[in-house]
Amino acid sequence: MKKRRGLLAVSSLLVLSLTVSACSSNNDAVNDTSKEGNGNAETTPVTESANPEDLYLGKYEEPIEVSTVRILSPSVKFTGSETIDNNVWYTEYANKLGIKLTNEWSVVGDEPGGQGEQKMNVSIASGDLPDIVPLNASQLRQLADAGKLADLTELYEKYASPKTKEVMTSSGPEALASATFDGKLLAIPSPTSKIDQAQMIWIRTDWMKKLGLEAPKTMDDIFKIMDAFVNQDPDGNGKKDTYGMAMDKDLYGFFDGLEGFFNSYHAYPRQQGKANWVQAEDGSLEFGSIQPEVKTALGKLQELYKKGYIDPEFGVKDWNKEKELVVSGKIGLWFGSMSAPLVLQDLKNADPNADLMPFPLVSIDGQAAKAQIPGINLKTPQYLAVTKGAKNPEALLKMINLFFEVTYGKTYTQEQVDKLSTSPVDGIERWMYSIYTAEPEKNLTTHRLMKQIFTTKEKTEADVSVEQMGAYRSVKKAVNAEKMETIDWALNRVFSPADSSFNIIDNYDKDGLLLPSAFSQVMTETMTKRDSTLLKQELQTFTNIILGEPLDSFDKFVENWKKLGGDEMTKEVNELMSSK
Amino acid sequence: MVERLTISRRLFIGFNYIFLALLSILCILPLVHVLAVSFSSSSAAAAGYVKLWPVEFTLESYKYVLGKEEFFESILMTIKRVAVGLTVNMVLTILVAYPLSKEVNKFRGRTIYAWVFVFTMLFNGGLIPLYMMVKYTGILDSVWALVLPQAVPIFNMILLLNFFRGLPKELEEAAFMDGAGHWTTLWKVYVPLSAPALATITLFTMVFHWNSWFDGLIFMNSPHNYPLQSYLQTVVIQQNFTSASLETIAELSKISDRTFKSAQIFLGSLPILLVYPFLQRFFMKGIVLGSVKE
Amino acid sequence: MLNKVTEDRIAIVESAAKPAKKRAWKFQLPLHLMILPGLLLILVYSYGPMLGAIIAFQDFNPARGIFDSEWSGLDNIRYVMALPGSFQIIWNTLIIAVMKIVVGLIVPIVVALMLNEVRKELFKRTVQTLVYLPHFLSWIILGGVLIDILSPSYGIVNQMLNWFGIDSIYFLGSNDWFRPVLVTSDVWKEFGFNTIVYLAALTGINPTLYEAAVIDGANRWKQTLYVTLPGMAPIIILTATLALGQVLNAGFDQVYNLYSPQVYETGDIIDTFVYRIGIVDAQYGVATAVGLFKSVVSLILLSTSYFLAYRFANYRIF
């Protein structure tokens, strides 16, 4: 071990001297290290070219070494001799950029609170940090607070390619702002789609047809459909064993969450368990779940439960368990996000006649319903940061540039792109090997492309990128009425020009019916500390109300919420947002 | 010895057999269910149709687990872990339990020692300090990191200590009279006579090492060094649909996590099903005292 | 009898004279040597990391580490106590854990005794193996299975209750029933483990004692009462005492996979609470403080029972 360390020190010394000459700009991090370094900085000078392209994707003449750790998704796959330590992307970093990227460790499990985060916590606490670290929001805050991260503000300006900058801000300035501490950019966020989170109504259309029901226009139509699904035996087995709506014990969620139901009542509570904030008339921000509209909607849910429209055991089931009732054909309506058909391929497999259709949210009154979306949405790991001692902090930006060059750029041939993204040969998603991935509104773009190809005919197959090919093939099969596999059915339901979930999202977007959370930071200090306690109380109160507790316990919950840190949180949130 | 059976005794025996049989069925049914799920199609499992018999029989989940190269790497690692861990644990357990089974007048300081060990059952410093210790001692990313931190399983040690204490003192004294020291007495007298207790803790130790997964994830730097259960833990789909990409969702939906987890459980308990019946040979009654009967 | 005499004699010899003392030390030396490797390892890997528990008194920031985080005294404990429902949580933990300890102690004894009466070896071994199997099931899987079999609408348990004219019970959603369900399912899952321990203990009972009892005219029941049970007593006391160390462990995995907002009132325990504070909210100092509190309580209980057993039964548990 010691020997290796010595070797590393020597090589990094070499690397250091190169860096100093390579970017003799006014950048603090590098200048700091040059002071610590020694005098032999006058080795092979790298041509400081005027062409900014060289800054974005230029190759280090002498290869540099950069260390990192990797947190992988369980769905990542390898074949042959490829591993996460040695794969097409890492080879590309070496060949194209002159960056030898090494993993100090890698772990599978990227879900929030999962194995990756825990292993990262251990590394942080033991001070065992590589050059580039993948972080979640609270880890970023801790490291920032301890002053362990390099300032990327100027490096970002200088090295981030226009495409990188475009993506970073494509879903708003919040993503970069959330990684900025005291005016310094300390990490590069991985923004992912916010609008994909908007909810809609999913209904079994084969049941609707069978019972002669019309597409819902108002909330009352929805209640009528629920009633028919409960009382008119939609599965035709002669038993009253079906329910009107799916929901689960977490109340909020991507599959059968109640966000959409609440939105129909112009209430905007938590989204997928995360705090949501609304703007009051005076412009100040207020917590979504304590608004009076939430109480009204809860009253209605209580009524629906009493009428037997809701699975009486929803209170003990998580979404996956509740999904059983949907797959086995006992429930045909729920509020949820765009991915339902993909999650419900088992339904189609079990009952080929089953069909699902998304409908836009409807309103309880004349005023149109808006779908809530988060103010900021980052994929895991949420950030990549560079630790202070790192010799080449700009290497991170170069590798990010490379990802976007491969994804959107012109310098790579289709064949090369195939090798680096989802392979048409073996179907392995090699883009997952890249140290950084983020394509915020990719899904909506794909849908719009389908419209342009099949509806307006402005574009052709040649415009379909490799990433979009899977969706395109499925939609094409549907258009040509070819034989479809279950996955084709699911992808078509999500992406097709009409009758798809993204068609609904596209319309929300065009009609201004999306309502992002008024608070677009990750979390404030009190939120980090109190949120799990407050969430627990909220779920407890709301569940008990739905199950029949007097509706007025909502008021007591609001009172408690304020006392237990809610007021403090509201203050922090308002201060933060007014300072932005 | 012919026992005359009274009616009440017969009734009891009958009841006893029936009760134990029912109890076994109660214990085995959920496992049968799990096994059935692991051999069922994803849609049947997802709809909750599977009870005690596979519905739409398929080997998909097993193919998925066994189909990755990492599976065999992890099997090798687990075998290594069980072998090393079992050896270290058993040797140390015996070596610690023997002195502590002595009375204070024969082994001064035993009570202090005993408390020093028991204390570690109650207090621990948590994951992060342990990780740092493992790192400082240079065993990170090796099988030793999975073995040395739990080198002395205290519960097993106390069990064995009590068993040693229950052995007749005459044996030990006879050995001492013959001029044997503690080492000889331990290996020649105590260990052979403690077969049932040793079989028990061998079983517990094996189960422990076979099924531990968290330390593998934390102390190993690469998925290639994961023991089996750590590996399985990472392929079992973590239901992270919230921020997953559509591609991931599509991929995850292909394999039902329920059938998969069931396969995992079955694989996890398999070696025990194979080893335990063998170990039961050592549960012979009265071997201990039979040997000292004058 | 002989036993007692020799023991005394050795004791006398040992304490007689100085050279004897020296000889005793030399004779005992191997005992110290035997303990040494195990002792060193636990000093390094158990006691070393224990120093890390001082973060219980810090406003711990992992990035600053143990040495640079700010000290906060007892703030972490105060913080927990100020949270709503923390006493309810401790109470829930105690009730659930104590019920599990008591039931979990009795069931394996009864099963071991019943197995002891079985003469057919094959049957005995089969039962022994089968009852150990639930131990390998995970609570994630069992959570789903329990929702099914306990369902008030289609669950098998309620269907059986209905045959007897009893109304369906919403076991997992009722604050009256949630704890009994936890206890029953946990005991069911783990009793095989202790049964094995007791069976091993049964092998140590001197067969001559049974022969003597038969000669005295004792029937099987009397033999069980006066020979078998006393023979198992040390191991029973031992497991009971060690179980006391678990009095604040109500079983995280089980509760986490079975509870729901409906039964937070009776089912939320210290460990699920620590999970929320420590993992979800990332407050390591607070989580460690709670852990330390648990350890101290266990230590007090364990040492009390240790000394009580020693004083009143003149028996050292370990």
C-alpha cells in the first residue's frame, strides 16, 4: 500500500507540473497547488491554443491521473472483459482527453439512503476522498461546510462547453444555484426532468368501453367512473370485488400517489414525500400540505373511503403491494405519473385485453387544474464535486463535456455513438459507465420528435438519436399496426403522438398548467433536521382522516406543524428565495 | 429398556407428534410459497396469484442471478469467507471459552476478562470508526475485513463456556493428574466431549458468514470482491423508480423483484439445508456423561 | 462428592504457600495465553471504534471528522426528548421487546421438551431442521406474505376466524393487534434458533439421573419436571439474561417492513426513529446518542441480573 502511495505521489508531481503550465490562468485552485509544488514547472509546455474547443475537449499531452469512486445503478450491466474500472468510456477518457480515470471503489445501489450513499458517508468521515466525488445534497453541504471542496466557479466558466452550460440551465437556474455556496460553485449538479413528475389520471379504457363511460371532463365524471368501477362489475366475474381508485400507505408517490387528486382540488401538498411550497397572494411562500384546499380534498377522500371506493387495506400496503390489485384486475383508476404502462407490463401480460389510457387532470370547479412539479429535480448521485487537493479540477468538466459531445455533438459518428451509448448489438446501456449523465427533458423531446415524424411529418427517421430509437421503433409498430410486444405497447403509451402520457405533459406545458414548487432549493437546514418528523405526523394525520377521524384534526396538525419547526422552515425558505 | 405405556402417555405421544408435525408445516409453508414465487412468472407473482405452487413455471429469476459472471466470483468469495471465518471463529471461540469456564480460584481475572468480552455485545462505536480501524490495520478489501472484526462471536462463546462448565470436573482432574497441561486438556478432553455444542455454534457461525452482506458492501472496494449475499443484495432491484430513467424503469419492470428476492432467499438457505442435517449427527444424547460413568 | 473434595484440596494447595502460588501462576499462564488472541482482536476492532461513540456529544459533521466537529454536550439527547412522541416511542419499544423476550423464551423451551419426547430420530431431525427455516426468510418478503394471510377480506387467518363465528380482524391496521402480530410473527421466525440451543443443552444431562428417577417411580412428566428442566436451567437463565440486553431492540427490519401510518402510535420504535433521524435526516450525532442510551440501559439490566444471579443462586452466568 505504502509503495503504491509513493508511486502515486511521484506521478501526481509530474501531473502537477503539467497542469501548471497547461492552464496558467488566474484560477485559484491550480495556483494554490503550484505554490505547494516544486520548481520544475517548466516541462513540456502544452500549447495554449486560442481555440476554446481545445479547452472543452482538448487532450492533455502527458496523460494525467484522476481518481474517483463510482455509485452504480442496479441495472448496469457488463459483458466480456469490461468492468466499471475498464470500459469504453474510460478508454475514451484516456484516448480522447488524456485522462486516466481510476476508481478507488465502486458500489452498486444508487437509491436515496442506499448503499452508495452509505459507503460515501464512510469515505467522507474517514477522510478517504478521491479527486472527484459523487455526493447527495447533505453530503455536499457537509463537505462545503468543512471547506473540503475546490471552487469550480471560474473553471466552469472557462472549461464548460456551451452544450454543457445549456443543459445545466435548461430546466432553470436552480440546479447550479443549489450547488453554489457563498457565491462559489462547488459541484456540478445532475439535473433530471422536473416535468416528468407531473401527474395525470390513469384509467382502464377497456372497462370504460365495456360500461359505456365517457372520457372524464370534471371531477364529478371521475367519481361517476369510480362508482361504476365499484358497482357495475367491470371485470365481469359477478362479484363485487373491485375498487374505484388505487392509493397506498405512503399517500404520495410516483405510481399511485395522491398528488394529482389534490391538484384537482387546487391543493399542492408534498410531492413523492418531499416538501412542496406554494406562493401566497402576498408573494410569500407557504408550505403546501397545510393549505385549506388540502383539508377539503381530505374530506372527499374520507367520503370515498367510506363508500368503499378505496381498497380498505391501502393503509398497510406500499405501492408495490397495491400494484397487485391493479395487475390482477381489481382496480382500474388512479392518479400517477407518466411511467405507469412501463411499470404495469405485468398487467398487459396477464390480461392482453387490458388497456390503459392517461387523461389530463380535471378540476373540481370551473378553474383549470394545474399539475404540481418539483422546483428542482436531481438524479442520484445528485452532484459531482472536486476535492481541494485535486491536481486537475478541470478534468471533471472535460469529461462532462465529452458526455454531451457524444450525446448531442457532431464530431462522433453514429457508429462511435453506438459503442458509447445503448448498443444496438447487445442492448447493453454503456452510457451508464460515463462518470456523468444528465439529460433533463429528454423524454419530452422524444415525444415531440414522434409528433414531428408521424403527425406533422417535418422530420424523418434520420433525426432519431440512438437514445430515442427504442421508443421510435415501438411507436412505429403501433402506427403501422404491426404486431407489438408488451414493451412496445408500454413505450407507445408513453411516447406516441397522441393518447400518450407525454402528450398530456406536452399539453400541460403548452397550456401553462404546470405548477413548479415555489421553493427551488434542495433543502434548508431546519428541513434537513425536521422533515422526517414532520412527514411522519402528516402521514399519520392524513391517513387517520381518510379512515374516518374527524376532519378537524387537520387544524391541529397545522398548529403542530408550525410549532415543530414549520414556522422556522417557512422563515428560512422565504429568506432564501428573496435573496436569490 | 421396555417402557409400559399408559393410556395418557399414548395420548400424549400421539398429540406430540401431531403438534410437532403441524408446527413444522407452519414453518415450512412460507418457504414453499417463496420457492413457488421464485419459479413463477413475473406477472403471476405481481398479481398475487402464486400460493404454494408455481404459476406459469419459469427459471427466469434463477437465470438472471446465475447468468452474471459476478455470481460465480461471489460464490468463490463466500466459500473463502466461510472457510476462513469458520476456522478463525471456532478456534478463537474455543480458546476464549475454555479459560473463562474456569472458576475464579483457578483462573484469576476471569471475571474481568468475561466482562471485557460481554461489554462488546452491548456497546459499539458504529460503522464509521470501525471502517477507519479496518483501514488502518490494512485489511480493507480482503477477506480478513469480513472475518477479524467479528473474530470472537460473544454469544457463541458464552454458550460454549457454559457447556464446558457443565462437563464433569473429574475428567479434567484426571487429565491433570496424568500430567497434562491446559492445552492438552482442552484439545484432548474438552473439545471431543463438546460435539453437540460445537456443532451448534458451527451452524450459527456458518449461517452468519453465509448470510452477512452489509460488511461486504462497505469493506470491499469492488463488486468483484463481494461475497454472495452482498452481490445478491445489489442485483435485487432496489425499487428506486422515483428518479430512475425510463430505460431503467423498463429494464426493472422486466424482472419482478418479488420472484427475484424469492430466488435469493432460497439460495441463501440452501447450504444450511444441506449442512444442518449432517451436523445433527452430533446431537447425540448422553455422550458426555456416558463417557465418565464408572 | 468426590468432586467437591478435590476442588477444596486444590484450592487449599493453591493458597498454601508462596512457591505454590508461583506454581499456580505458571499453571494458569496458558489460560491467559489462550485468551490473548481473541482479546487483542476485540481491543482493536471493538474497543478501538468505541471511541467513535463520542460523536454522541457532538454536532457531528462527517466531513470535519471526530476531531474537528463541534462539541454540543447533551444537546443531542435533549433534541430527541423534545421531539413529539419520543416517550411513546420508548414505551412502544419496551412493550414490544419485553413481550418478544418472554414469549421467545418460553416457546423454544416447550418445543425442545416436546422434541425430547420423540423417539423416532428421523422425525425429530426433520422437525428440528424445518423449524429453523423461517429464520432465513427476510422481513421484506414476509411483509407481503403477512399482509396476504392476515387480510381481513381474503386472508386465511380471518377466514378461519369466520368459521368459528368470529368477525374479521384488521390485524396489521389495528393499534390493538399490531404488537401481538409483531410478537407472534417474530417468535415464529426465530424460535428454531433457540430450540437448537436447548436441544444441545439437553444432550448434557446425565442419563443416570433419568435412570434414578425411573427407579424412584417418576413418570415421564415428573422426569421432565425434576430432571430435564433443572438440567436446562443454566442455559435458560443464560439466554434470558442475554435477552435482557435486547430490551430496547424491538427489531428494526420487522417493524420497518410491517408498520404504516395507521399504527405509528403503537408500532413506532426507537430503531425506526433512529433510522429516520440518522439515515433520512443525516444527523449522526443524534442517532449515536440514542444508540448510546440504548447500550447504557442494556448494560444496567444485564449487570443487575448478572449480580442477582450470582448473589442469590451463587451462579455466574458468564
